[in-house]
Amino acid sequence: MAAQEPSPPSSLEGNKPGFPKKILANNLEDKHLCNSCQKILRRPLQAQCGHRFCSFCFNKIVSCGPQKCSACIKEDLFEEPTSILKQGGAFPDNAARREVEALAAVCPNEGCIWTGTVKEFEASHEGNCDFMIILCPSCKELMRANEQERHNERECPERTLNCKYCKEPFLLKNIKAHDEICPKYPMICEGCAKKKIPREKYVDHIKFCSKFKAPCRFHVVGCDTSVEKEKIHDHERQCSYEHLNLLLHFIMGIKVSLESLQPQSLEVASQKLQELHQSLRDLELKMSQLGGCVAAPVQGACAPTLTTSFTPLPSAMGAALELQLQSEKTKVAELSRRCQELELKVSTFENIVCVLNREMERSCTTMEAYNRQHRLDQDKIEILNNKSSVSLKCLYPVIIS
């Protein structure tokens, strides 16, 4: 006995509006249409007034309470209470359902050649057709269902890809930017040409790679040569004269800067500081005199000469002198701070000059040793030349005889 085919949901379980009119292979009759959505009836219900509705459409109409039947109004057959649509006021029309489900049907999607009945269309083909048009949830592009897999894997601009180096997921539009910072991205050493060095290990590699070119240690004074690490000492020996010249120019530049800095800044600041100190002492003297004069009337007979010879100043003048005194103190503090900063800079430059002088002395010592060795080599060459001349003179008579 053949297995029983699963039946579609009952008429009370409908959750979709009617079927599209394009699925019918034959002519469409009005009795097969829903009076609400004007599509082919799906799970038809018949109201008390006799009009048919899809189960989904009827429940939608009465979800907000009892409603008047629009079909009755249109046909001028409205009659209460039969023309009032309400919950529980319709019954499943199984006869109409069987009639509709037996109708010949075709797939409405372009390119699909499926044929069958409406019942078969609903049970097995609707929603499963390879030619139906669907929307990509990521990029919102329309496509056929049978193209969805290819679109998701190759075409969708919003698709997610795993980085082929670190295996982390990223959007396609961000994958190139990720390659610039991916810790597993393969790098090539510019020195030894080793390939596939992970970016996270590249810095450690070039620290010990003897073929990697690094700037000369004298690049801070002007040497712009990049040398392989294993040849850096040879470069320094061969170019010691050039390095000394660069170092000398650098030191002379610093010396000129220091000479121009000291008289124009430190001496001027010191002079200004002395002037402010003098002004401050004058103001303090005026304040003390002002305080003594104000106190004189209180002493009475103890200081009669002061009371007769001094006219008291207004209090506003005293406040002005106080403000001026505070202003001068602020200026003195600011100049003191600037002097300290200049002294710190001078000290820093002096330290740099000391380091460079030591380097210069070391380089001069090396240069002197090279010159001494050169002179010794020249002496040896001259001795050998003399010996060679004597030997030739001794051999020449023997050859003639």
C-alpha cells in the first residue's frame, strides 16, 4: 500500500492570502475569487451572507471587530445582521475548497515548466520553486532562488569571508583593509628575500637578519647610506673620514647655536631679572612707608613730627601699589622659570657636546692609528723596493758575463 501523501493544513490554519491568478492554466471564474483580496480562494470560508473569503482575509477583516460586508454593499444586498462579518460568523466551505484545489495550475514564475493542480502547487511547489524571485537579506538584491547559493558565495558585496591567513570572518568590503593589519599576513624580507614571514614575527626577523639594510649609525649627523647589518662595521671603517667631517659640521652648528643663545637670552633675562628685583624692593619700601604713615596718628604724642608733615594717601592708592607689587612678583617668578628652562637646555646641549667630543676623540684616535699603520706600510714598501733594486744590480753583471 502506497504511503499516504501529507495533506495541507486545515482551513482554520491558513496564514496566507489567496493564490495569484496567474497559476490557473484555464479560464478563471469569479466564484473562485476571494471577495477581499480578489485572488483565488485559499482555505475558503463562507459568511452568513453567502460571500466567500480566504481564511486569512476573513480573520484580518474581523480582527478589529464586526465589519460590514463590502461585497454586499457593492451588490446592493446589504442586510443586517447577515451582512455583518464577525468572529465565528463564517464556516469552512469544503465544497468550494475541493473545487479550487482540483483546478489545473502552472507555476507563475518565469522559466519554470511545472504543472499540476492547485493542491499540488500549495503542498509541494509553492515556496520551493527554483525560479521564484527572492530578496538577498544582506544587499537587498533580487535574484532567483536557484542563484542564491552562488550569489551568497561569489557575488554579494555584503557577504562574509574568512581571512585566508588568520581565519577570522570579515565583510568583503573590509577584507582589504584587514590585510594591511592582519598579524598572519605573509611578508617578504627585503634583505634575505625570505618569504611567508607572518607580520607579527617580521620585526623579530629583521632584528637578527644579517642581510637586512639598516641606516648607518651616523645618519643623525647626515650619513644617508643604508648598509646590510653584517657589513655595517666595514662601512664605518671605510667611511670614517666622511663620518668625522659630518660630525665636525654637526658640532660646529651646535656650538654656533649655543653661542647665539647665551648672550641673547640668558644675559638679557638676567638683566631683566635684576631690574625687576630692584623694582620689587622699591615697591616694598613704599608699602612700608605707607604703613608707617597710617599708623602715626594712632601713636599720638609719640610721633608729632610725622603727623604734622604727612598727608595720608587715599586707600585706592595703596590698593594700586599692592596690585603692582603682585604683578611684579608674578613677572619675577615667570622670568625665573624661563631662566631655569634655558639653563636646562644649555645643560642638555653641553651633555650632547661632551658625548660628541668623546666620539670625536675616539674617531681621531682611530684615524691616527690608521695613519700610523699607513706610514709603516709605506716604509715597508720602500725597504722592499730598495732591496729589489740592490738585487737587480747584483744580478745584472752576472747576466752580462
